[in-house]
Amino acid sequence: MKLSLRRFLNLAFVACLLVARQPTCCAQAQAGKKVVVSDKTDLLLIRDAKSLPPEFAADIVLQVVEDGTSLTAAQKIKLLANAFDDAAQDQDDVQHRPWGSSVEENPEGLHAIASLVTRLDRISQQSRAVEDIARIDPKFARVKLRMIALPRFDPLPCEAYWTYLPDAYYEAVATVVATSFSAAEIAGGRRGELLASVVNRVVSHSQLPPVTRLISASDLSSAELTNIIPQYIYALDSLRGDEHSFNAVSEQSVREFTALVARLSSRGTGAVPLLSSFRSYLVANSKTLPCGPLKSQDNGRLPYAVQEFNDQFSDRLKAADLTVINLDEIKGGTKDSPPVDSEPSRWQSKEYSDLLFSVQKLPYISAANGAIGTDYQDYLLRLSDWSNQSEPETEFFQQKSNLFDGVIERLPPSVMRRNALAAFVKFLEQNSYEQVSRVDWFVYVRKLFQDNTTSAERYEVIDALADSSDPVLNLYGRVESWKRAADTVHSRHKRVQ
């Protein structure tokens, strides 16, 4: 009955999102595709983006500035500052990371997947703007960075299928730290002050992995580390509660902490107080386990993150007169383990179930090995005619969009595939971002470009969007067409060279 999460997401794209440089890696992958424009198409795209909701307006401006070459530095700075301001009005404040079993089986988990793929939240977009500004005017980037307000990190319920993902902000900090301070400012403690202020604002377990990575990866002097580590220890000693967020990031926190200790050791900086504090952090917060969609019965074993900490630091703990964490330490305050949750039923719609079974029976057609049967035409008519009767609007939208995706991915470039794309675009027009969240709506547009990688496939997607009467879909089609045309010019230029 499931639509596989593997099929829903482009795995290479998601891997790029989840590595240490998550907010910028995908943009960097495009760095070699600078667009050469002579007809000022980029300015027309930017002009038309102004009328769109803030997430889309900021995203399009950021793409045009990053990929174009006809804009002056002053124009870019102004446009990036405007995108930064637009992003302040985004519906989502911070990126969500799907977490738990069967996240694709409920609307909350699907929203987290959409958040991860689209990156249309305020923190991600403002941080992206700061990184782009830093490449042109590092001092101004520092000013804009200080204007980013961190989100509220309210504790999450145990049954949540997501956790906070604020990593984009800390990547922007890393860029500013690396580019915007002169030697005199570093010697005068200005860079250390900025980092200390960042560490002082850690109030959620979800911030701990990226802020640990920030300290570890930054090329800090011994004096700066000496001033920042006490702030980091204070954050560790203060992080208590919100067991869901702790459970979701604890393994990553241990990995990043291991890298930090190795970094400090290479610089000759003592880590005993840090080690003791992190040990206490794990003990205090592990007592609240289990929590979240990955509940399990007590099996007499240490949690994986705790065992990893013991394995990595047993010798250092012994040398510091500390012991490894034992089960009794974290068992004393543990509440009784709740029963394992059964896998949730995604939706109860019989028509959706029937349509899902039917799309799974449709064969995958390649351009080289087969004709497209009438079963596709019949299914497409049935799917297009399906209307919502009783389900919540978001759930119906996600169901039908996934089914359209299942049809499109099974077809090679063809008249039938173009018909399926046109029907899907019409559905998106009729069920706009005014009815479901902008992130939930747009993820399917983003996914069309991630899944369709050949030139013929992408041109069909571009044509379907460019023919749309919806201003968002139409403009994204034009943006992609602009990129494709510029890539063609770029390729020809390389061949001439």
C-alpha cells in the first residue's frame, strides 16, 4: 500500500541536503553552470517574481543571482538583500527533517519531506542569501547574519514525525567567519565574540550537531577556542528535556562531538572538562528514552549513541578519572517503555487504495522497448476525474499528486507523458498553494525537475509549466527554460574553445 520514500525522493539530492554543508552543497553543485545572458531575461524574471508569495519570490531571485552573469555586483547585493527581506515572510520558519518510521505514511511526515526538498523556510532562505552576499561583500554579509532571528525551538511531542533542521544558519555563520574578518579584527577578538554569541543561543538539542560542527570546522586560534569552549559547556549543561529532539539527533551529536575533541587535541587544547560535561549531557537526557516514532522495548542494552560515546572515549574517560556510562546510570529515571506503535495507516480512502494498486500495476515503458497501451489512457482519465469527497484537503492533494507522479515516472518522453504532465499541472492549478501549504504544494514541482534528468524529459516538464496559467508554475517554467538555454550556449562555447 505504500508509495516508497525511496521513490518519492531523489536520493542524490537528499544526500546532498544531509551532508555537513547541507544548505549550500546543492547550490555549489551548480557553480559550474554560470549563465550568460545578453537579452536581460534575468531582469524580467526578477521583475515578475515580485508578485509571487515570498518563498517563491526569494527562491527565484536567489537562483537568478547565483546562475546569472549579466548583473553587476551592486545589483546582486540589492537583489539578495530584497530576497533576505522577502524570506522573513515565509510560512515555514525553519526547515524540518523527517524522522521516525513510516514518515511518508502521514501528512506531517510528508510535510517534513517537502521542507527538506524545497528549502523554502525562512532560516534556509535568509541563510542562503547571506552566503551569496558573502561572496560579494563579506562585511555586509556579517551585518545581514546578525539580522537573522533564530526560530522558537518549542519541545516536540513524542509522536512527532520530524525534528528541527537549523543547519543552514550555522553554514552561513561558517561562511561569514571564514570570509569577513580581517587579521586585526581576529586579533582583537571580534570573530570570537560573534562565535560566542552564536553558541550562547543554543537552546535545542537540534542545534547541537551543527554548532559543534561549526566550532570544529572553523580555523580558530587557541585563544578563541579557550573563550568559546566554556560557552559550549554551558550549553551542554543547560540542554535538558525535549526528549524527542534529543532522541532524533543524539547519534549525530556524538559523531560531531568526537570530531570536535579530535580537533581540540590536534591544537593541544585540553578536553577533560568538555568530556565530563558531554558525558553528563548524555546521562541526563538518556534517562527520558524511549520517545518518538521509534519506540522500542527495554532490551537491556545501552542506547546506540551512549554506546558509541563509550567506545570512542573509554581511554580518555579512564585517564580523566571518569567511567564509561553504564546502564544503571540512565535507567534510574527512565519511565516505563510504551508499547511499540503499529505502523500508521496512511489514509482510509478506498478510492485512493484502488488507484494506488492500479498505478503499481502499470508497466514501466522505455523509449526503446515498447508501445504505450490504452491502460495508461484509461488510468489517466480515471485519475483526473477523481475528486475529493470527505478527506482533509492536504491529504487528498498529497494522495493525488503522488499518483500523478507514479504515472509520469513510468512513461518515456511521448504524447501520453505530455498529456499526463498537462493533467498534473492542471491539478496543481486547481489545488493551489492557497489551499494547502506552499511547501507541500511546491515539492511536486521541485520533484519534477529532480526526477526528470534527460533533456527530452526536462523539456517536456518546462513546456508543461510554461503553458500554465498559474503565475508560480509559469515563472518556474521560464526560469528553467532560461537555464537550459544558457547551458546550451555555455556548452557550445566550451566546444569552440
